[in-house]
Amino acid sequence: MDTEARRRHISSMTDELDNLMLVYLRRIDEKIDRVIETQQDHGRRLTSLETQVAGLHADFAGQSARIDRIEARLDRIEKRLNLIAA
């Protein structure tokens, strides 16, 4: 094989290697894009869950306050009817 043919052969192999590397880099890039998209979706879902949990805490606090008021009213009724010692 003469020098020019050898150079073309090596150049061809280098081009094939570069193309193969580009294929793998594109695949990696696509996978990273999917991971980022999934992570962003998880972030949105987590934010939604946090909002819902905060709403539940507010509901529980409201129910607790209502139960406290009912308990106070029941105590006054029991005292008025002499059901418990004053």
C-alpha cells in the first residue's frame, strides 16, 4: 500500500470513529434531555403534593378550632344543667 492510500485509509477510519462518537454523543444527549424532563415533572408533582399537604394542615387546624369551640359550648351546657360540678 502506498503512502497516499494508507493516509486515505487512516483518514477513513478516523472519520468512521468520529461519526460513531457523534452517534453515541447524540444518544447520551437525548437521554440527558429525557432525564431533565422527568426531573422537572417530578419537581412539579412534588410542588403539587406540598400544596395539597399544606391545605390538609389548614383543614385540620380549622377542624381543631371548631372542636375546641364545640367543647367549650358543651362545657357551658353541662354547667347550666348541673351535669358537672361548677
